[in-house]
Amino acid sequence: MRYDFTDWGSSRPFFDVGTILTPWEKARYTRSYDTSLGPVSVTSSTNVSNYAVYGRAGWISRLSPRDEVAASIEVWQLWQRVSGYSDSTVTFNPFDASIADGTDRTSLVKIGGQWTHLFGSNIETNINGGWVQSFASHSGIVATVTGNGVVVPTMGNQGWFEYGGRLGFRVQRGWIVDLFANGTLGPQPVGNTIHGGVGLRINY
């Protein structure tokens, strides 16, 4: 949800608040360790749910009737709820593990910018990018490992770059259908990723 100060003219501030809700996802976790008889790697799957809330403040400027640029700063709070699971069966796994239900959480701050260009009267393109830094990260996933007892993981903070592009089709006044692709560039566990999708924007 965005509040845009349109009565300020072509150069003006804007404010966003939003949420992301993605329940009932499938996730894979890989656990690797070394033994005197060789390395062990176990991959298991479970259900996860991801939730986030964010706020954004920025400034938008109309450079021409067809070009618009914007810069913003965002603050996010994210949670990932993981359902409990046990190691999948493998031939050799002397230190098998059982993981209880738990929730990982992290906070993010992002500084970014974007450029939008209108082709004709119905097609708009957008490119965007920004730097993201995580902080106050915490893992709530606790494992019980045979021969080692309870193991509590730690999560470090990290930074990475995000980028994206969008192709929008103005199907009618105030309704825009988007094709988009977004990606990340950075160290693990964020890593280098890219994904795409379809979106619908409604302005009123």
C-alpha cells in the first residue's frame, strides 16, 4: 500500500507499507559433516512458512513525460517458521539429527533506486537495484544430534546486492499487469539467485 503525494507535482515523496505471506512451502535442508570413515551429507525436506512486514520511504521524480526515477530506503522484519523433521535415511549417518519446530528471524535495511520508461501509451519498463544489509538475525531451529546432544545454530549478518526488471502492460485505466524478474548477488546463504513471476497493480 502506497501513499503518493501527487499534488506536490513531478518531484515528490512517497511512503509504502506492505507484507508478504507465503505459507505451506516445501524446503530442503542439507547437513554435512566429516567422520573418521569419510564425509556424510544428508538432505531432508520439510514444510516452511515465510512472513514479512516492511516500510519504505522514498522520493520520486518525473524527468520527462516518459521517464521517472526514484530512490528509497526500506526496513524489513522477516520470519520463517520451520516444521520439525528428522534426517532422511542414508547408508551411513552415525550422528543422525532430529530438528524440532522453530522460527528463524532477521531484519533488513535496503537502499535502492529504479528507473521507469513508458513506450507508447500502454507499455512500461522498469529496472531497479539496491544494497541490502541484514541485522539482528536469530535462528530458532534446534537440533538433537546422536552422540552430541542439543545443537543450537548461529546466524551471522551479511550484505548483498538485489536487482530486477519489470515489463508492465496497462490493460485499462489504473490496472497494470506485470512480468518481472528479480535476483540477488552475494555470499551464501543468500547467494546468486534469480526468479520471475506475474503481478497485478491497481491504482486508485
